[in-house]
Amino acid sequence: MAQDSSRPEFWDTRYRDGTTPWDAGGVPARLLEWLEENPSKLRVLVPGCGSGYEVRAFAERGHDVLGIDFSDAAIEAAGAGHVRKADFFRLAEPPYDVVYERTFLCALPRRLWSDWGRKIAELVRPGGRLAGFFYLNDNERGPPFGISPDRLNELLEGAFVREENRIIPAVQSVPVLAGHEVWQVWKRRL
């Protein structure tokens, strides 16, 4: 089994074997609340979309959403519509109103985090948002690779201002993330 989570084969193996402990089987309650609070139509990117639950939630509310993953098995799980195969770090798109985060950053090896921070700043338009769930933990092994609040701030504060920070109750997380997820919204500086 491939051990490098920066490679598609790592994820293909897990999806095909049904080893997907990060898969919540649906859309998180906080995202549904946020969508109700923000009804205007947005252009949305969901990197590492996996099974695509959140992609469908955005699409059902009329948003122009694109889910990407570089794992063929994940794309098969997500099904057709609003999902395509793409490498986040090579994505060449006009900036989005919103980039949604859930288990993408924590799936990346730590050596890629600075690249992630730079790419997120490119993909969110000035005044747009990075919104989603972040896995704050100091674990040594992953994935999921936990990030400290200070490290997350370091990656984002140059280009973003945090607007919201809400601890997610453990019962609203999957067991592998329980007690360590926070909902955050970051606004891209103008």
C-alpha cells in the first residue's frame, strides 16, 4: 500500500479498500448553517472533494461549484457532475469566491503546507473566503496531519484575515478528527 499521501495511489488504495475513516457520509451541520447564512450565489472550489457530499450541497443551492480530486477512486465515489480530476497545486483557474476546506489540508504531508498556503491565496479572489474545517492537533503521524493554530495562522495571515473561529463538538466530527476540528472562515485581503 502506497504510504505517501501526496500521491494519487495512496488515496486510490484507501477508497477501493473502503478505508475512509475521514468520510462523514454527509454534509457537516455547520456548513449547512453557513450556506443558509450566505445565500448569494458563489463560485466555489472544493479541493480534495473525495465522495463529493459538500460539492452536491453547494450545487443544490445554486452555487457554481467545482470539486477536484487527483484520485480516480475518489472521483468514482463522488460520481458525475461538478467533479473533475485535477491536481490542486497545478490548478490554473480564475480566483474563486469561496474555497471550501474539509480534510484536504490535513491529508497533505507537512512538507506541502507552505505550497498549500500560497496556492490558496491564488485561488481565493480578493474579498473572497476560505471557509471550512481545520484539524488542529499536534499529532506526529498522519494522515490526518494535525496543524497547530500558530502554524495555520502563519500560512494564512499574510493574505487572509480570520473572520470566524468555532470549535466543533466532537459528536459532529468523524472519530478520527473528533475533538480537534474547528470551523474557520478567512477573508482574502483586498
